[in-house]
Amino acid sequence: MRLVPMTAMAAAAALLSACADLHPKMDQQLAMEKSACAEVGLVPGTDAFSNCFLSMDASNTYDRSAASR
């Protein structure tokens, strides 16, 4: 009977470790998007910068979801 909880714990650990691998990639992607907005002269903290960043993030999210199909 103890096998089921141990298996569930092992599965949860595997899923968490997979998520941990995504964070550095996501952080790098966010930094690149923010940098691109700053390179065109937009100032962080302004509405224009936020709109630029959000549109780039939405576009990249769409690209990633299309590529995974």
C-alpha cells in the first residue's frame, strides 16, 4: 500500500524538476523582450514600454504554442 504514495511523490518530483528547467529559459526570453523595447527608445515604467513588452510577450507565447502543435 505504501507503493502508491511513493509513486505519486516520485511523479510530483519529476514534474517539479521539469518546471525548474523552464524558468531560466523564460527569464532569458523576458529579458530579451524588455531589451528590445528599450532599444527602440521606450522607457521602462511607461505605458508605451508596457504595451511594447506585452505585445512582444503575447506574440512569442503564440509562436511557442503554434510550434508545439
